[in-house]
Amino acid sequence: MATAPPPPPNRRRWRPRLAVLGLALALVAGACGGGDDGDAASSTSPGGGAVDLTGVTLDVSAVWSGEEQASFEAVLAAFEERTGATVRYTSTGDDIAAVLGPAIDAGSPPDVAMLPQPGLLRDLAAAGSLVAVEDVVGALVDEDYAPVWRELATVDGTLYGVWFKAANKSTVWYDPAALETAGVTPPETWEDFQAAAQAIADSGTVPLSVAGADGWTLTDWFENVYLRTAGTDRYDALSAHEIPWTDESVVGALTTLAELLGNPDFVAGGPQGALQVEFPESVAQVFGDAASAAIVFEGDFVAGVIESDTPATLGTGADFFAFPSVGGSGPAVVGAGDVAVLLRDSPGGRALLEFLASPEAAEVWAGRGGFASPNQAVDASVYPDDITRRSAQALTSAETFRFDMSDLQPAAFGATVGSGEWKILQDWLADPSDPGATAAALESARQAAG
């Protein structure tokens, strides 16, 4: 399998990927998903891409580099062995829209791309740049995926992709020894979380490490609390800006969140100190050699940081609990993921998309670690450890799942350093005393983003 040279350095992979700007997509609005590989009739089969594609070469683009690229290339190698095709992989770096836009405009897009956001899929579909895939993966999606994953890949009633990789962003990571010293167990409710934080503080350890320097972590805190306090209907309405950010539900969620993050005794370094802490440091503050806190909240990708950047061992020196219930809310997961789409209607692309929709493809990466699949048919035993297995199962079995709200917003509001939601929530962390003013600032910024 041919591989592209390593991409230039970019933002670390745990950061949310920027959504495509409307201007960039305007450049490709005239392009459409059509290949030049001859007959585009389906050459797939119920075997998940098990067709003879000897002599066929196809191009695939995704944001993944480093270990993630190596794992995805192992998936592509399994497809090559299965079909005889040759796959050329290109790592685009995090800003995949900036790479895909000119390629589509020039009429030379990859056959398949892995998009990190529903918003980007919607924009490309609206521009006429994606191939509808109901006849390729529709039956597999209905059989093996929860309905929400079809909805996230559908635009105006048409299915345009299949979600391959997912992330559980409702995991709270902790040092078991710190909780044991404080005499507490992993909390299941918000009230228990507050009580545990107080007990940990009383034991002489700071309860929480918060990566306030990275505004996206604060959006994840807010989204988890908001989903549990406001419910799914308001979460969806706020995501679509059908209700304003000044809605009482937003003020209520900020008020609830301040019960933890607004207590300077609960946050390492206090609010001002937390605003200087970036995500990897927040993990190190709990699991590093000079650990000073007991708990850090973020997605399942924290496990990879623990393994690569700290001496802690997953399962013994590090574990997680599900984000607690608030006000009796049921189990819920805020998540993210990468969706496979067709940009060229080629036989190879169709076969690859069908393969990516199969549990066999997901199990290749799942067995290597650092991966969770939304495919419910994936054998959980292939995950390499209990931590990963539990996180993945929570993702596929959640009573309620919603996609990361900031990834559904215009980039100027939901995914821009130093402005919009990130900056406003940083200001809120510094002084959470007026949630109404914070809500008003969020609404103003959302309106300005269009």
C-alpha cells in the first residue's frame, strides 16, 4: 500500500478539528461526486468488500497521522488483501476541508474521505460533492448501528456516509489511590461528584485538573452538563440555534457546572491557574510523576495520553467513570467521530465503504487499541483491555447519544482559538458569578458567526 509522506506538524489529535468555512466550500459548490474510473456500478458484495479489484487503485484521505495513521493503514491493508486493490492513503492534517476543497474544485478528489464532523458532511453534501450511499451501506447501517448514526450521516433524507471511528467524550478519569485515600468511590450522580470532590480536598489532594487553556475542554464540560440538565430536545434545538443561548436552560447548566468548576478549592491552581493548563498537562497533573490532582475529565482519548505520556498503568493506576447523572438523568454520552464518504463514484470506493461499514474492518483497529467503533456488531472481546472495552460499550449502548455540540456549530463560534464559545467559557471559568452575562455573550457570538 502506498503511503504519503508524514504531514507537517499540526495541532495534537485530541483537539477538535475545525469545521470547514463557508467560503472554502463555496469554491467547490460547482463540483459533484463523479469518478473517472469507468463503470461506477456497484461491485460490492454482502461479504463487506470481498470482490476482485485486482488492478484497481483508489485514494483515501483522512486526518490521521502517527499511530492513528498506522492503525488505519492496517485496516486498508486488510481491504487490499481481501480485494486485490491498491490503496493510496493521504494524511491531510486536522484541517481536512482545506485539502479536500481544492481537490474537489479541480475535479480530482480522493475516492473516499474520512470526515471528522457532521457539519462538514452536510456542507459537502449541500455543495453536491458527495455520492449518495444508501445502496452501498444503507442495509448495514440499519442492521448494525443505532439510528442516531444514520441521522448524523443523512442530509435532506439522503444517506451520504457511514461512521467508522467514534469517541466517547463522557468519561471522567481518576487516580484510584487518591479516591481510596479520601474514602470515596466513583460517583454516579452530580451530588455524589460534589461530595467526592469535597472529601478529596479534605484529604489533602486537589480534586480536579482542568485544561482551561484549551477552550474546547470547557465546551465538553458544558455539553455533558447541558445534555443531562436540559435533555435531548433542547440539546438538539440549541445545537441548531433554534433556541437562543440566552435560554434559561443554558443559564441553568452554567449554574450547575459552577458548583464544581466555580469552587477554587476544587480546581488545581484555581481558575487563573487552570487557564494556563493545556490538555496534556491536565492529564499529567493527575497521572504524571508530579501529580497534584485526583480527577481529570475528557474523552476516551485520555487513555492514550496516559499510556504514552505518564507512568500510570491503565486499570490499576488509572481508571474512568461515566459522567455522572444530573437531576436523575439517564445514561447519556456526548461523542465525536469520523465518517467515511464517497467523493468519487468508483467501484473501489464503493467496496471500501462497504468494508468500513463491516465489523471486520473495525475489529482490525479495535484490536490495536486507541479506537472505539459505533458498530454494534463489533466483538467486544477484540478490544485490548477492559478500559477500552468499557468505554466502547458505553458508546454503543448509551440510552442517549448526542454529537459534540461545538463540532455542530459554525467554526467561528464553536471551534476557534481565542474567540467564540472557547473564549467566552474561558472568561466564565475565570469568573462564573454571572451565568446570565455569559449566556448573553454566547448568544451574541453565535449570531455573529451566522
